[in-house]
Amino acid sequence: MMGLMSKRKFLRKSGKRQGGFTLIEVLIVVVIIGILGSIAAPGWLGFVNQQRVNKTNEVILRGLQSAQSEARRTKLNYSFTLRMAAGSVPEFATFPDSTGTTEPSNWTSLGAEIGLAPGQVWVGTNLAGQNESGGTVSAVGATPTGRITFDHTGVLRSSSRSPDVDLRLVTAQPGGGTDPAPGTLRCVKITTLLGSIETYRTDAICKP
């Protein structure tokens, strides 16, 4: 008898309506999530954008190193150059360049290489000719303004003038107009006539 009564009491208790969230409670949670999201989103977006810049800089570095190593391997002059393709996606080319005026045909799109969409990364250079610095870093256009050329030993090729040793390839987050966003610049720089390549992460060096 006692067992039957206990069972009935249990059934009565278990049959009670379970409590849930009220509409007010749900709305409060949604508002809190929205506030936290609005705080975290800009930081996350900035991180993602800077990762794109870093990847672009790494690809440009590898392309330049490839031109130098191919020059040594093949015992030919090899060049590296950049341009902004239609739709604002950067492209680069490494190619044999015996005269310093060869037009490249093997362009590699960074859109395909690392999944860049148009306008996601700013790319600039101070190149004004073959191993020649124009002094000022400016955005890369559809037509390359210069190239970095290595001779068969992997050093900077001499042409009509002595090569410059301040040749910079710069990447950054897009800023206003044709300028990069301050504080986001990365660059690959030729620092000696022997073709020493270094990377930097400061605006002062990349775009002084």
C-alpha cells in the first residue's frame, strides 16, 4: 500500500509543468549577445584583414625568392614584378629576363593563390624601373612600373646605372582613396647589392 501511494505521489509531482524562459529573459539574452558581438566584431574583422595582408606579404616574398633562386639555377637573369589586375586583385610574375625589358606572360593571381577578393589588400612599391627606386611608395597599377632583376649569380643585375638597394614591395589594409591604412603595412625589401631580402612590419620602413 505504501509503495502504491509513493508511486502516485511521484506521478503527481512529475506531471507538474516544467518552467521555461520568459519572453523578457530571452530578449535580455539576445541583447547581451548583440552587445558582445558588436564589441568583438571590429577586433575580429581587423584580425582577419591583417592576416590577409600577412599572407600577401609572404606570397610576394616567396615569389621574389623564387626569382632569385631560378636565376642561380638556370644561370639566367630572372625578374619579379607586380601589377593590379582588373577588379583590383594583385598579381605577380617571375620570369627569365635577359634584356630587362621582357614582358611576362605567367602572371599569378593572389586571388587564386590565397583567396583574395577585389579590394581586400592594398599593394604598393617604390619601383620605377629595373632595380631602380622612384623614392616614393605608391599603389601598384594595372601596368607594372618596375621590376627587380637578379643576374645569373643571384645578385641585383646592373644595367645602365648602378642598382638601388632600397627596393620595396609593400602590402597593407586599404585606407582612404589610394592610400594604405596606417599601422597595417608589411613589406619585402632588397637591402644590398648582393640581393639580400628582408621583411619589415613597420610603417616607418615600409612607407616612410
